[in-house]
Amino acid sequence: MAKKIAVLPGDGIGPEIVAEALKILSFLNTDMNLDLVFENALIGGAAYDAFGTPLPQITLNLCKNADAVLLGAVGGPKWEPLPHAVRPERGLLSIRSELNLFSNLRPAILCPQLVDASTLKPEVVSGLDIMIVRELTGGIYFGQPRGIRLLENGEQQGYNTLVYSESEIRRIAHSAFKTAQKRHKKLCSVDKANVLEVTELWRNVMTEVGKDYPDVQLTHMYVDNAAMQLVRAPKQFDVIVTTNMFGDILSDIAAMLTGSIGMLPSASLDASGKGMYEPIHGSAPDIAGKGIANPLATILSVAMMLRYTFNQPAAADRIEQAVNAALDAQVRTADIHSEGMVKVSTSEMGDTVLDAL
Amino acid sequence: MAKKIAVLPGDGIGPEIVAEALKILSFLNTDMNLDLVFENALIGGAAYDAFGTPLPQITLNLCKNADAVLLGAVGGPKWEPLPHAVRPERGLLSIRSELNLFSNLRPAILCPQLVDASTLKPEVVSGLDIMIVRELTGGIYFGQPRGIRLLENGEQQGYNTLVYSESEIRRIAHSAFKTAQKRHKKLCSVDKANVLEVTELWRNVMTEVGKDYPDVQLTHMYVDNAAMQLVRAPKQFDVIVTTNMFGDILSDIAAMLTGSIGMLPSASLDASGKGMYEPIHGSAPDIAGKGIANPLATILSVAMMLRYTFNQPAAADRIEQAVNAALDAQVRTADIHSEGMVKVSTSEMGDTVLDAL
Ligand SMILES: CC(C)[C@H](C(=O)O)[C@@H](O)C(=O)O
Ligand SMILES: CC(C)[C@H](C(=O)O)[C@@H](O)C(=O)O
């Protein structure tokens, strides 16, 4: 039976970069008989403009019935004045939660061709290949109670709850250990167990689950130190697993170490391997519509989709090799351009990858 | 009347580095008639070993009656197996809270002599001079309710509360705006207002307080982006103000950008300017007792004390210039040593600074 992919271009540069990723995926679909079908829907600001909500029921239904979701990006200044409940980001948070996409895989890989793009010294980052496993449907992002209340003395008080149950920690732990098993078998769990009770439980559960994976070396690190170590000596890490909020911060640091966030894909998976795939960069409203955005992060997100949801490692490898070939051909979009390279548009970059296939 | 300084050497390298800082302070005390008196007390693991608690009442009383506190560092593997309530870190958290030291100033300054110590490229960090203002007595560090409970289904659940009231945000805002006024008049408030209601309130109060400081340019940034920008282009920042937890992480990133955390002091102030002063680095148990620790962060913490609590800018300047002179003389402790420099011990470094005075 055909596998269905829900395609959500979203806002800003989203539609442009998703179009290039679909070029690649359509080609492989035919070339390798992957039997994939595509269906588009609106999310984020685009969905708000059409339906008054960033995640319309029709989009959610499509995603629930799909085998995988390909997302561009959401958000932009146009929707910033809106109340929180209907802001584009809410669409993203809701879909993560509704589809139970608790395991967010964020690789930070430095392409050798782009080592100069990093603000870090080449010897510190060359060969960098870290995977951050971020818990995505729990923690302070979703914890109750939350809100802003009026105190008796007349002043306002804001509050949010950071909460994790054993089972939530256990499932992300298994996901992280399995990821580490397929890599260099080193897992660093990041918490703030010296201050936060909830991450004391996190540390205990990680240690307990670790007994099922004797081949993986588990270490623990406080989040402040982890942030520091990512800047000091990032290559000490293989896989990092952490909470939703810490993962938001650490994965952005790790991404920035590579100097080219236009290159980095991500996967958000549920327990069955169904997933949503998206570039880690945002909707870049300032360059939207100009045809100059870098489509490689989205193209590499499609490779992750083929690998993780559709179990097609050969197809994924082909995409990754084609991206590599495009970089070797010295073709660059504006964000990764440097002297002596050929500056190309979004669609020219997509075509170069397609040709390399 | 004499001003009293409570001296808490703490654990690990704490006693060694505090001894050097006191050399400097005692000299200036005589030389400039500062009329300072000193009294020692135990904190952290050392206090636990003697009294069974990391913050004995006698230490707390001394600190409450003092005009300023000079702290070395706390903690070490010896005390890690202890229950949380009596771990060395608890002593630190309790003293911050008991003395109402809500405003934590953490400068990240790159000494020109040490630019090569950074893992970042020289052009990205040379001239770096950021001040992070971290809220220190509220937020998720102290929020109630907190703990680990048993759910009805038999599994454990950990929870912590991130909470700020308007008045807590307002006082740290004033502290940050005043700090910015004395510097380059740029303040960046870091939050996660797109996800956390409590930081929506944070953002609103910052904006409101900003009206009292029309000469300061206020911007807002999400924490994930701020972490990224610190790696990408740290010199865009002048003063950053943020919550306790975000400040813990961001100040460690900022510190690591300089590549020499053995150089960085900090101040934790209450509303009246009374403060606790300490190096931002830890107790470094691995090198404790070897006489090789870098005392400069603690010496520079004394300079901050003279500036912020005792209103002695001339004395503070003298210390900072003497440290600069020691670096110019190519004298280095092991942590900042590089080829061609003279490697010195903790006390030799202290003496070099003293000579320069
Ligand atoms: C847009 C925002 C809600 C989101 C998050 O905080 O998770 C983003 O920063 C991310 O990391 O995907
Ligand atoms: C030791 C620890 C409790 C402390 C903190 O988290 O505040 C430390 O990391 C710091 O930044 O001073």
C-alpha cells in the first residue's frame, strides 16, 4: 500500500525550501519505486490567515492519517501581535503533542566543505558529529498548572510547571540509548539534578534504563557545564539526551557550532517510528520569496524521513551523498557562500542535488 | 566605623585562591586606609564536615552582620553521595536566598593577552566585554511546589515550579538597566515568551521598567536564539538580563567564550549594595592542594567588591590594572599557560599582582 506524506510548507521561506525537497523525493519515489503519495495542508501563520487557527482540524487529521510529515517552517512578524493561543508556534507545539512526537533528533554535523563557516577554530569543530535527543512533548513546555495570576497584594505572578513522570523519561531514554547504539555508543544525559528534583528523577531513570544497554557508556552532566563543554570541546560528545527546554537551548548551540544552520535537518518521532521532519532553521521572513534560501536542511530532513520512518537507508544515503556532491561542486546558497564559490538560488541548489542523484 | 568582610574559603582550591585575594586586599587596606576587617567561617563541604550542614547558623550570622562576603568555591566528589539537603551547593543556594542577593553580575571579558585561549576565532571574540545580570533568588531554583511524588498508577513524577512575581522582575530589571547605564546603554532581556507564560510577564515588566530608562536601548531575545547568538556574534551584546536558570546557562557560555574561566569574577548583590563576591569557576577538586590554581578570578572578585559594595573605584581600578600588568609580564598559571610564557604557582601569581600594586 502507498505511504502517505503530509506536506506542510508553512510560512516564510517554508514553501520555497519544501518545493526543492519534494523535487528530490519525487525523483527517488519514481526511481526507487518507493510508493509514496503526497498531500499538502496549511500550518502556522498561513493556516491562521485561512482558518483563524495555526493548526486547523483538517491539517491535524491529514497528519494523523499520514505515515510521515514534512514541515517547512512557521512564524513571522506578521503574526507576532496575535494572542499566544493562535500564534504560529502554537501550531507547531500542538502538532508535536497531538502526534505524540516525543523524541526529537537533532544532529549537528559539520560538513568538511563548510568548516570555515564556524565561528570556532577549525581544530575544535572539524569532524564534529553530535546527535541531540530532545524530549519534545513534556517538561515545562506542556506542564500544568501554568499562567499569570493576580496575587492578593495586587501584583501579577507568572508560573509554569516543569514536570516529568517516570514513563515519560523512560521512553525518551530508550530512544536515546538506541540512537547511541547505532553511533559511537556514548550517551551523555544532561540535567540540573543538583538543583531540580524533577531532573534528579530524570537522572535516576536514565541510570536505570542504562542497565538494559550495557554496550552504551552513560554519563551525566549539569546543563550549565554541558553548554560550556559544547563551546570548549564539542567533539567529546556522541549523543546527548535532555529535557524539552534544555534541549531547545543545547541543540541551538550545537547547531551554531557548525556555522551553517541552513544545513541541519531534524526528526521528531513517536513510539512507532512515525515522524515529522523539518529543518532546524526558522521561516526567515526577511528573505522569504527571494529564492535565495538554502534548501539543504529540508532536503536532508527528507533523508532522515527515508531512514527513520520508511526504513530506506539506501535512499537516504543517496540523498546525503548527492548533497555532499553539490558541496564538492562548490555550489553555495548565499548563507553558506564564501569567496571562490558559485552562488546559486534555492532552486538551482535543488537542481544541483537532483543532478547529482 | 570599620567595614566587616566575611571570608568563606569553602572547598577544593577555595582556600588557596582566597588566600591570594586576601594578600591583595590586606595590602590595599593598609595602603589606602580602607578600614576593612576580616572574619573567616566555613561553608559547603568543609562546613558539613565540621557541623553536619553546608551553611551553619554561625556562618550565616557572620554573613548577615558583614558588609560583604568573599567566597572561594564549594563542592567536591567527597560530598556527592550526600542527600541533597546537606550537599555543598545547598549552602550556596541558601546564602543567596537568606541574604537576598537577587542580582548576580557576571562579566565575561576577554583579556587581550589571552585571546588565543578561546576556542572561538580571534575576530569573533577579541575585545569581548559582556555583562550578564542573572536573577538569583527566584525562578525555578526556589519555586514551590517542588519534589517527587508517587502517582496513582504507581510511577514517580518529579516537578518544579518556575515562578516570578512582578516585583521580583521589577527589581532585577532596575538593577540591569542601571548596569547598562554605566556601560554601553544596551540591554537585551532573554526569555522564552513564546512558550512560557511566566516569561511573558517577564517581558512585559522589562518593557514597562524600560520607560524609566529612555537612554537605554532595550531588546528582547528568546533563550535558544540568545545561546546561538553568543556563539555566532557575541560582541553584539552589552548587558544581558535573564532568569535564574537561563542565566546559569548563558553566563557559563559567555564565560567559556573567553576561554579562561579562571579569570572571571562575579558579584551577587542585594537591594542595598551589600554583596557576595566569588570567582565563577568551581572548587576544582582535581587540582586542590597543589598550589597551581589561578587566583585571578578571586582577586578580580575583590575588585568588584571594592567597586560595588565599598564604593572605592580607585582601589578597584588599581587591582584590575595590577592583574593586567601581571599578564603583560607574561606570567601565567597552568590553566592559562601557553608557549613562551612563564608558568607560575598560585602564590607566585598573587605575589606578581601584589608587586604590580
Ligand atoms: C518555535 C519554538 C516554539 C520552538 C521550540 O521552542 O521548541 C523552536 O525554538 C524549536 O526549537 O523548534
Ligand atoms: C552550584 C550550582 C547550584 C550553581 C547554580 O546553579 O547556580 C552554579 O552552577 C552557579 O552558577 O553558581
